[in-house]
Amino acid sequence: MQRFAVALGLIVAVCHSMSSAAPPDGSRAVALRHEPVQAGELRMRFRLPEGMTWPAGVLPEVYGEDLRDRAQLSWQPMNRHDGEPDPYSGGVRSIGPAEFAVRLSTPGQPFYVAVFAPGFLRFFERGPFKMSDVKKGLLEIALEKPGLLEVRFDAGNGKPESLPFDRQWINAFRKERGTRNSYFWLYQHHAIPQSAPLRIADLAAGEYRVMVATHAKPGAQSIPGPQTPIRPGEFRDFHELTLVAGQTRRVDSRYAPLDLQIFRGHRTAVVQITKPDGKPASGVDVSIAYFDGHYGRIPVFVGPVPQSGEILLEGITDRVPENSWSYGGYSVWVGQRAIGQFRFKSRFDAESFAFVLPPDVDDLAPDIDLVSVASGKHARLSSLRGKLVCLDFWVTWCEYCQEPMRDLDRAADRWKDRVTIVPLSADEDPGRVTRHLKERGWNHLEHYWTGPWTSGPLDSAAAKAFVLDVIPTTFIIGPDGRILWRGHPLARVSGKEIVERIEETLNSHGAMPPRSSSAGEAPKGRGAASSIAPRSRRTPVDRVLNRCCSGRLTSCAAP
């Protein structure tokens, strides 16, 4: 789970360890005391809790609201590279212990203050601040004491040689403030000891998720499954917790062996599966799996849909694992594509659950609502009939969405009025989309939003109408509203770049019109230059953009 100069936007200060600023002899830098503040600078002072000392060599970063996503994504371990220039701390200098002079790029506008210094305090953020919060040129910020996570793993009473795994590891995530299910990947450790806890001692208060897992022994046997093999040596245990400033929270994980009958119980489910036209999906091969919370999908049913379109599941449980990222106990699959999940909601012995096969080639595209990111105005997909439509579901934090979206932006005028490109973001709010587009200079297309969702991006009305199991997913829709192609927009997944696929579709439906620009360049005269910092100050976030979002099924597909 993954998220990711001061020339643009509002201001945020983020504390960041500056290894490149260390003296050449390797000694630690000593902050200057009482250095005067220069004209145009703001003085910022951190009030530290008793017993805490501001580390030498640590500087706050400064960046605008429109760059906030990128700054936060840069906190992820894979985006931090010691020795590289820090693009977010150029306007900040130390003038004393825990005191800094900050030159605001946009004086008078709100700004944030955050601290990210591994080993000291990570993920601390305050704001937005206004100039009215600055008293006599000084902004004082109370720093909080870091919290501590203790993670323990108990392998049980089994002898090491009888266990199917040879070591245990941990992944930890921090929930993004103000979101429902968006997380930053913060930590991975590959060797949790069984004799002592693993400690993470520099975390700001907030909500966290911890996954403790085991690594299968070499040569360990797997059990075939409908989609992926089940591996008895790959145990997973999920924990959610809220960490208070200065608090120590303990996470206890106890190994449980694989149980292929764990879905057994006393309930009955009637699973109804229909085609997009409403007819029973008789004869279609379907698999239904139970998510046990530790090993993944345990097969419950594998076979064709009966003539009636109903699958009867008797003697199954209504239990849903507490510590899992699954939003339903059971998932329904057609081949490698998930079409939905269900769990029991009533106290009756039997419940019915209805699912529709995903609309595919030759089916009419669902007439979804499109919300303009720029204006908030609503339109219907059916209003675009008469042209070829490229509908691309994406999210700003998905690494595998970026390249196709860049290419579509560059090809905005490529086909003149024969193709309408509809980028449809499933982000939690359209404001994030606006900031993301501005950062990258993607301003050649009208962008749309799927609207709000509950548990994840795949729960939006538009995503459910198209029965998405993964983002990104792209549809090419003909002038008559029928789907001509459905798949992943990334060439190394689907075999062709999305621009090439659109051209291929146009060629098969008539002669190509003259092109106004090449696939590799933005439309002329429409400002193709990016608004982000020049290459010399390129942020590591340009490399990895993923943030974890615990969606309804799979929220981002990796090649």
C-alpha cells in the first residue's frame, strides 16, 4: 500500500532527515542559535514534549496544498532516497534549536506543518494555518510525543520443523487523515523474532493497519485454487488500531494452520447470477470463495451456473473475520474476474444474493452518471452516442494508471471529433484529482469523477455498474453505445498501448481522419509544459505513486 520548488501553491512544512546536509566528515550538523530572520521570512518554532530533543540535521520541508499529495506520498519508504536533494525543504533554514526560518512562496495563503523524521517522529501534520495564526512573525507548533507499536508473533506449540514456514514478516500502513480507506505504506520488516517484540517507536498519533505474515519454506506444497493456489505456509494476520500520542500499543499475532473447511456453518445462501440483459447466466463457469482472514480465498463452489441461474450453498458460515481487509465473507468469480461479494445480513436461515455478469464486448455500456471534476456538473454517458468513446477508470494514487493517463492527455486532439476520451477518476474526492492534474500539467482533457463511495473505489455507482474488479480498467465504446473492447490500458498487461488500441478500433470502423498531433506529444498550442519542479529537483514520488486503498475487491492492478 502505497502514497506519495516551492514555486507552486500553498505552503506546508514537513520535517525530513537531510542526510545530504551532513558535514563531509560524517559528524552531525549543529543548529545555529539565534540567527536573525531575514525580510520575507516567517519564524517557526516547535514546542517539544519533555524528554524530546530536536535532532541535528533535520529540516522542515515546505510545499503547497496542490503538492500535498506528492509530499505525503514521498514519506513512503520506497520514495525516500538518502543523498538526493530534497525539493520540499529549499525554502527553510535552521536558526536555532527546533526553530526555523521559512520563506513562504505564497504569503497570505493557508499552509500546513508536518514532521517526518524517521527515528524521531513520522506522519505528524498540523494545519491548515492562516497568517492570523502567526503572532509577531512567529508560528509556534506543539509537537506530540511519538507512539510505539510492539508487534509479537506466536507460532504456537508446533515444532519448527513441522511448520510450513521458515520466517515471519510485517507490513504496516497508516491511514490518511480525512479519508475512509486510504493508507500510506510505512514499514516492512522481514524477520520478526519469536522471542521478542518488534518495535516501531517513531509514529505520530493516528489510525494504523498492521499485517503480520509468514514466508513459506522452500519447496512447500500448494493447494490448487480456482484463481490462485492456496499456500499453507503463507499465513496472514491483519490488525487495525488507533495510536494515541505517547502511547504504546501491542499487536499480538498467533499462527493458525490452514483449514479448508472453515467456511462450514448452518446458513444457506441462494446466489443468483444473470447476464447484463437480465437472463439467467446458465452454463457460465463460476467459483465462489470464502475469505478466511489468514490464507485468502477458500473454495466453496466451482462449476457451471444451473439452468435456473441460481446456485444453492447449504451449510456455510455467516462469520466474517474481524481483522481482514475483505468487505465481504464470500466472493463470486467468473474466471479470473470477480463480480462481487456477499455476507449474511439477516437472521433468517437462508438469504438470496444477486449478481450480474460484467458487461463485455457487444453488450450495451451501462448509462452511468459523469460528474465533471472542474465544474461539478452532471452528464450521462449516453449523451456521447455517435462517437467512439474511450472510458478510462483510474485513481490518482495508482502507479499503473499514470502512464495510460499521460498518453491519453497527449492524444487529446489526435482524432479531432471522432473520439471522446472520458477519464473517470474513482478517487475519494474530486479535489485530489484537480491537484494531481495540475502537478502533471495534464490539462488537455475534460476529467470526470465517479462520485462518492463507501468502502473503496470499486463501490462507486459507476464502478458497480460496469462490475469492475480492478482499477485501472478501460472501455472502448462504439457510436451505438456497445462495448468494443474492455481491458487494462497498460501495454505490458494488455499487449497494446491504449492509444494504439483506439487507432486500431477506428481503423476497423472506417478510414482514419488526419491527425493533429503525434501520440508522443501534447496537442499544439495548449500548454503541454508540466507545472512540477524541473528535473534537477525531481521528487522521488515520480517513481512510485501507489497508495494502498482497501477497496471492495482489488483496487489497483499491477502488471
